[in-house]
Amino acid sequence: MEKKLIGLYVLAILLIPTGSALADINPSVTNDLYIPDSNHTQILSMKDGSIYYGRITRIDAEKIHFHTSSGDLKISHADTRKIVEVPTESVEYYKYDFENPNTTRLLFIPTGRMLERKTGHFANYYVFFPTVSYGFTEHFSMGAGVSLIPGIGVENQAITLMPKVGFIQKEKFAWAGGAMLATPPLWWGKGFPLAGLIYSTATFGSLDRSFTCGTAYGFYTEDGYFSILPLPMVILGGEARVGRNVSLVTENWIIPDGLTSLYSLYSGNGVRLFGKRISVDLGLIVPVSWALEGGWTPVAPYVDFVYNFKI
């Protein structure tokens, strides 16, 4: 009975933010600039994160003339990033004037999407866990961080490394894998110097409505030996943009109980508030399996801050 309830809970929580993604109309994406026919509208994404809706009416050597409902714009070729062409009647699905700035992760877990080349972000989790990530290519990024827990001394702070490789990066599908490595604080013992996750995640859908699934294996080193846990953690989550500056985010972890075949479900759900470069996540983490068993169920708050940059 418990397993059925867990399954229904996961299905319900995933369908709420991602069901509308099925209504998305597949756009035609290109880096080429061209004049469309009268039945299509172009969505022009700029390198500064701005988005314009309209049609190219003229192409010069250095600038394009772009007609919008607010008037005509002259835009340098060098400032454009990509064009999405959609049927005019479907423009309502692409109504925002800037892109979601935080699509490379849900809450803790990375999605299948990668940072663009020469872009990065500074993130801070729970105030005391800052990290920096940078996209060296379209298919490789590296993140690093250090804990800033007061009162425990510099020598006891945890250091993290987060390499990530993008295998497939498409408009509606992205697949990536990587590792989340940490050197535990010294009070864990010198014979246990490294622990973390090796993961693979796939993301389906648009930048505004997406579903992410994947698996992750826990590992650790002890006395010079590398050990990986025999059973994987299953990751299910999604994001739905419900307004110009608001998304709903869900991230669910189905975690094996030690070395047994039993699994526990933990769920993180929150709201993401963002602008062109900054986002803030506020949420709650609930051990769903505990709640299904009855009795007292602890709930943990979640908070982070992310700033995106380009170099």
C-alpha cells in the first residue's frame, strides 16, 4: 500500500508543473537571420538575455530591422544569439521577454542542460555553502565551492568539485552527466577523505516547462580504496514557469535504504523568483516516506541565491 501511495504522489507532483509542456508547439530554431513568411512570428534572443517578438523585415551588412508590436528596432548582428520561428497563432506559448536564467539545475540536482560557453553562475545555498560554476565549452562545465560554517575553523571546511559533461544538447532534449565531489570535514575521520555522487540526468521540454529524470550512485573513499554503493538513487523533477518572474520547481529523490532493496522518498518543492541574471529559490524538503508511515514528520526549509554572469 505504501509503495502505491508513493507512486501516486510522485506522479501527481510531476504532472502539476509539467503537464502543460505537452501543449508546446515545436519551434524551428536557427542561428541564421532571414525574413519569414506572413504566417510565422520570430522570437529573437539576444546575448544580454532579452527576447523580442516580431519579424525581420530587412537585413543589412551589420544590422537587422526587426518589427515588433511596439515599433521597429535596428539590432546589430553581433548582439543576436538565436532565432526561434513559430506559427503566429502559437506565440502565446512563448510570451516572456527574457529567458529563464536558471535551467541547469532544479534545487540540488543538475538537469540535463549545460551552461553556455563563457558563461557561469555564482550560487549560495543556505548562506554558508557558496559555489561557482563556469562553462568552458558548450559540453563541459566545472563548479567548485567551499563551506563557510562559522566556528569550526578553516581546516574543517568542506571543499566541493562539480564537473559536468553534456552528451546531447537540443532545444527540447538535453542529456548530461557528472559528479558532485566533496571532501568531508575532518571530524569525519582522515580515512574518509572523499564522498559524493556520480549522476546522469535527462531533461525534456522547453526552457519554461520541463521534466527531468535521472539516476545517481553514491560513492566514498576509505583508506585509499574507492567504494560505490550498489543501488542507485532515482531522481524525478520538473519546472514550470507560471509568470514573467516566477517558476514552480519540484525535485524528488527515491533513495535506497542502505544496502537493501527498500527505497525511501524525499521531496523538495519550491518557488523560483528570478530576473534576467538573478534567481532565488524558496522551498520545503519533506521526507514523504515518514509522512506515509504516520507520526511526526520533520520538514526542512530550502533557500538559495544564484547570479549568472558572462565573460
